[in-house]
Amino acid sequence: MRQLMRTVKSENIWKAKKDKTDHPCIWMQAGVAKKKNCNNFYDCTNCKYDDSMDKMAKAGKHISWQDALRNRDSRDRTCRHALTNRTEHRTCPMNYNCRHCEFDQCFEDTISPKTGHSMVYMKDVKGFNIADGYYFHSGHTWASIDSGGLIRIGLDDFSFKVLGGPDAFDLPLTGQELNKDKVGWGLKRKENLADILSPVNGVITEVNHNIRKSSDIAKNDPYGDGWLFTIHNPDIKGTVQDLMADNDSEEWLGQEVATLENMIEKVTGPLSADGGLLKTDVYGNLPTLGWHNLTRTFLRT
């Protein structure tokens, strides 16, 4: 399993507003379609174009992408997961009979859902990190889209630096349905509890059980291995369209930091030039700010 986990590609995040030419359709890569870029997050099972092309292939109007790739030299038969940016380069050993491929089943059911993002590019906003290409909700949660249509959910760096590291999370169960802007899960720090709003609609498909064992993972790597769970929603574009990304998310986070600075200065007076208490665990260093005041202001609960 450890060797298989390394095959997951760190660049498989479908970045917000990314150039579509970075995602050539598998039908184009196979040479069946002359020019076609994927606009469905490489979620072929829910793609109208893929369904239409498959029907035409069965009707004999053109060959399937599988048959087109089978015509290549065996050394040039690249695994479909590598073609769709989900794994490192890998040669297909099963002649594109994916249903009978042990790796394919293991990848879809186990490896991909359980593997967070590595080498995520960060931007610094007044001492707080924000992940490039992620979508953000005003309640300080994030959503990222993996190639294949998997939506990964977590809490942002700001929330952990303001509230400090939680002792535990109250995470939803696999199969549970979450509703956008409604309380979906929570966290606990000593006697303090906080409800957290879901950034998207969808059904839980995988929970990060490592977080249950050590909540510090989420605090130390909120945009990578600290993901909380994954969600399935067939309308990916619709469920993330109202979230913030790129410049919008940076501008919003800057405003949140300004609000936090004003709250602190009302209690302590002017902040030092280096930000002082803003660096980490604001609540732990300044509990007079009030736990509920902080969660109401920033988590919107």
C-alpha cells in the first residue's frame, strides 16, 4: 500500500480558473478527437461528452479511446489515471480492461480518496496562508477538486491560528449528506465547542481517520494531509460557483485579518509591528477575546 500511495500525483488538483488547455480530454489524447479539452474535472463517469462518444463508438462511427490506445506499442500504453493527471506515469498492464485491473479498483476505492495534496502552493496574506487554486467559504472552510471529480474539504490556516489547535473534531459519517451554509461538523478545544458550516452540498464519501487519531495533523498541514473528508456531488461546478477563489479569496482573507486586528486592539491596544499575537493561537494567548465571539465572527456560527 505504501508504494501505491506514492503513485498519486501531487498536481492532481483541478485549480480554480485554471487554463483548460492543461486538461486534454482522454479522447483527444488517444487520437480519436482532434481537439477537445476536458471541462468536467476528468470525471468521465458523469461526462455527457464521454457518454456521447462512447455511444458513437458502439455504433461503429469511430473507435473507442481504449481501442485507439491498444493500437499503440505496449510500452506506450499509458494508464488512464496517468492520462487524467491522477497518478505519476504508469504503463497499463491490462490492455485497458479497467474492470479487471486490481490497481484501478484499489486506486478508485482506496488510494485516491485517502491521499491528500502535497506540495500545495501557498500565498501569504498578512501572516496567514491561503492555498492557491482552492475554493473558500466565508466560514473559513475550503473545498478543492481532484482530477476525477472528488471534492476534498478542510479548514483554513486562519481558523487554526485564531482558535488554536483543537483537541478533537466531531466529523460527519460516511454516507451522511451535508448542506451548504448549514452546520456540518464541529471541533472541540477543552470545554469550548465550535460548529462549522459546510462550504458545499454533497454526500460524504471518505473521512480522514488520521485526523481522529491526531487532530494536530489538520492544524499543521490544513491544506494537505489535514483534509477532513471528501464529498460527492454530480454538479461540481454548481456547488462551488458561489465560493471564493484566487484574488477574491485573498481580498476576503485580508479583510478578515483586519477585523481580527481591530478586535485584538480593543483589548490590548495597538499591535506591535510584527503582528505579535496574530502569529498563532490567538485565543490561547488572549482568551478575553471570547471563544464564542471569535467563532460567531469568523466561523459564522
